[in-house]
Amino acid sequence: MAYKIRAREYKITVSGVYADEITQDYMYEDEDEVEVNIRTENYLGHFFREDFLCHFELDKLTKTLPATFSTNEIEEWINGCIKEAINNFNSYIVADLEDDNEIYLEVPDQTPLKLIDLNKKWVEESFVLVGENPFKDDGRLYQLRNPWD
């Protein structure tokens, strides 16, 4: 799933000055509308993996592991964490000319995942989860959620 988010490309139509800011070609200034290509990987940064995975907070499932969870509970948790990460990425600014018309990244919601999509052998009705998220970083997560603090 993360690779789909990172590899996303889309086109948007913007004014010439915003096209210059996004493409850094500086040849569109006099144009009213320019279609530009946005590649999400150009804006997600070098810490994308950590920024994505730190949204998978095990505390949302339970305070103590190991514990047994239904397939539905695990799928809801995974899909909720992915949605939260996407919402965070959509707050990343692609271009800002300080005119209150910022252009933000546009990562679409993803098709909900099923455990069987991740591993064909995961067909049980419940699973015991153990361990911890090695990418848990409450400080980083706070910084991602509150960039203006």
C-alpha cells in the first residue's frame, strides 16, 4: 500500500506562477493556466517509510499485547491507520506563493485492505498480535500532526 501512495502521479491545472514554483522551470509566468505533473514521491521526503508507519499506533487496538483480535478489528485498524497517514500527507504543501492559495498534495483514499490481500494464508477469523511497532515515534507523529506548533 505504501508504494502506491509514494508512486502516485497526477496532473493539476494551475496559474503560470504556480507552475513555475512547482516545476522550477520558470517559463510559465505569463500563462493563465498550465497543466503540471505532480509526483507524490517528490514531496513525501526521505523519511516517508517512518512517516507512514508511525501512524500505525498499537494503542488504538489495545494497551497490552499479546492479545487476540478479530480479522475485522485488524482490518479496520489497518485501514484507519492508512487513512490517517494519507490525511497527514495531504497537508503537505506542494506550492505556496504566500497568497493564501496554497496547493496541497492530493493522495486519494485507498481501497480498503483485507488481510487476505496482504497474505493469502491469513484466512482465520481472529489472530493473536504480539510485539510492538518498531517505527513508533510519538514525537515524530506529534510533529506530523501539528506542523505549526
